[in-house]
Amino acid sequence: MALQAPAFVQMAAHPVRWGLLTALAGSDYRVRELVDLLGQPQNLISYHLRLLRRSGLVTAQRSSFDGRDSYYHLDLERCASALAETGSALHPALRLDPMPSSGEQPGHSRVLFACTGNSARSPIAEALLRHRTGGRVEVTSAGSHPRSHLHPHAVLVLREQYGIDLGDRRPRHLDTVTAHRFDHLISLCDKVREVRPEFGDRSRLIHWSIPEPAGYPAFRRMAAEIDTRIRHLLPVLATKPEVRS
């Protein structure tokens, strides 16, 4: 009797879908950017994105900046679970741990988190990465239009959920860090990515399309999503940064 390959194998085996999975594993992208990255027609990219979304591996949300484009995001935790199930389907000894280790030892990396106001998403990301790495990563955050102070919900969720005290931390402007070189520039809001795409051209650019939260429950969900993304970022930081000319 012929047996079907596990769903993840069937989904990932197609070269275009594998290319999309590989691209989205590193950053959130829009369709036209994926077209350029993979060198395939837009209708083909859109077709395979629909299949990946139907499988639950990829999600999409409208740009919070102009609402016309959508950003596609790969659910790495779902991929990890699918890979674990795939391994055990072949042999019980091949079942993989679906959860990424939070004990990765990152090398000497310099990371900048950028958003618009530098009052919620980017300072939360900065604090969580510093917390997860015990200060072994040089990390900062800044905004294109910084607010006068941190959002009180951001301060509260870090204190209550993660035991992190931001103290007298205040938002800073991106212009104050342009002289520094970063190995990884991670934008967390669609506006700063689309308005300031030239910033950090010597860095590894990553985009996390995370909407601005409204209300304390939304802040808790947002912080949890950022923390999950950071845990998946740790193995990337543990590798030697690419040398860019």
C-alpha cells in the first residue's frame, strides 16, 4: 500500500514553496519583494503563498502603514512542530525537539531594533533580547519619530511578565545611532521600514511586521510574539555575521 508523505514534506518539497519558506524564515516580506528574491512571476508566487497560508505555515496581514500591501510571516513554531511530526513519522528515534533552545550562546553581535515611536515595540524587543542573552549581545533601539516617553503598558508588561525594569529609559531618534554599525537591523513596524528603507544598508535587514497594540491585553500578546521571535533569532545571532562590503 502506497503511503503519503507527511503534509510538511509535501508542502515544502516544491522548489518555489521551499524558496518562500527559506526567505520568510529570515524576515517578513511583501509579495513584490518575494517576486524579486525568487525571480518568479507574481501570479506563481501568489499561488504558492495561498497554499502555504492554507497549510497554516504562513500568515498574512495588511501593512499598518498604508493598508495596500500585505506582509507574509512564517510561523517558525508551527514549522518546528511539523518537522518533529515528520521525523517521528519516519522513525520514533528521529523525533526532534520542536521548541528552540533559549540557551544559545550568541557571538558578538550588534543589533538595532527600529520602529516609529520607540515607545513600545522596539524597546520591548531591546529589553527581551538583552534579557534572553544575559547582556552578551550589544542591542539598542530607536525610532524615526520618537515619542516623549515610553508607553506605560510597555513598562508594565515587561515588569509583570518578564521581571524587567526599564528604569528611566527614554525613546531615542534613529539619527542618534546612524554613525554606529549594526550586524542586524530589525524593523518592527511597517511604517519605519517603508519610510526609511535606506537606513542600515550595511546591516542584515530583517522585518517583523507587528501592529501597534491598543490596550494592555494586546500589549501582552505583542510582547509574547516578540519574545517568540527573539527565541528564534538566537541561533541566527550565534552564527558569524556576514561580511558586507
